[in-house]
Amino acid sequence: MALDLQGTWVLTADFTLDGIVTNPPDQTFTLEFGPLLPSGVFNGHYTNLLDPSQFVAQVFSSPRGTAISIVQTHAGANYYATFSGYLVPANASMIRGAWVDLEGRKGDFQLVRL
């Protein structure tokens, strides 16, 4: 069964690409994803920021695991970032991975379902 992203998630991220999110993280945000659309994606947005960024997420599942791809866009600021991660096998409510934006920043992230 594919992962259902619908719901509220806490996003923590850092600016060091080393496979772990620093403790405490550099950033903590709350995201809300809507239901799976017929196109096979989930749309999301921040719930704790006055930031109009939009998130589009896609889930890829196989017997080997579940991968997640998220693209963040903020057209007004001409900002784009990608998040690529995997569902943690021992915790179906946690996604870990790496992110990068077009400004050259990068780091690790973690999403935890509320």
C-alpha cells in the first residue's frame, strides 16, 4: 500500500548535507498536505508561516521501500527547492532525506506526521 501523505507534518531541516538533521535543527515548519489528486500528487502548504510557497509531492513505492519527491515553489520570490527522501522502515510516520534549492543551499530534512 502506498504512503498517504494527507495530513499535517512537521518539517525540520538544516543547512549541512551530511545525512542527519542537526539537533536542534536550523529550521522547523509545519506542512499540510491535501488528499491524493487524480494526477497522482499531493499538494501542500505551510500552516505556521505567512509564506505562500506551494509543495507538490509524489510517492513511489516498491518492495524495496518508499521514496518521496517534493518540489517547493514560491513563484513571487522566484524560489524553487526539491526534497528527496525515503519512508523510514521502522517508523511509517517519518520521512528522511536531502534538500537543495536553486540558490545553492542544501541540507538534510525530516518530516514527521502529527
